[in-house]
Amino acid sequence: MKARLLTEDEVLEISEKGSLELSLIDKLKIGLRLMKVPDVASKLRLALRYMGEVKNLYETYPESPDGLASWYRRLVSIYRDYAGKLGITLKWLGNT
């Protein structure tokens, strides 16, 4: 990460757990760095929010094929909403 907002270990922890356990001092340090790049901070908050939504959805993955189509529609809806907020297009969502 060019701006060095987070260490590689912190990014790994966020991707694995969906959150990051930090001391108050570490939180303040990151907060000060994020103030220098507010656009990144808002995108990071957005990404964390959607990571939580997708995680919750995966926890309700259907046990039988009967509920898979409905579950998949919800997943696509979350990703479309996220991509729309970022102003990007996800190619794999084009035909779904």
C-alpha cells in the first residue's frame, strides 16, 4: 500500500476476520494517516461494511440447491450495490 495506512499483517487480519483489533494508540495513528487521504478512508469504510454484509450472507448459505438461486440473487445485489457506490463495473456481474 503506497500510503502505508495499514501494514500487510493488518490487511491480512481484516481480510480473514473482517475486523482489526488495535490498541488506542494504533487506532489514533491510523486515524491520523487516514485524515491525509479522506477518499481512501471512505472507500475503506465502505469496503468493510460490504465485507460484513457478504460474510453474513455466506453464513446463511443454503443447505440444499432449492435456496441457491435466491441466495445468489442476494449476493449479486450486494456486489452490484457496492460496485455502483464505487462507480465501477464488475465484469462477472454483466450477465447476471
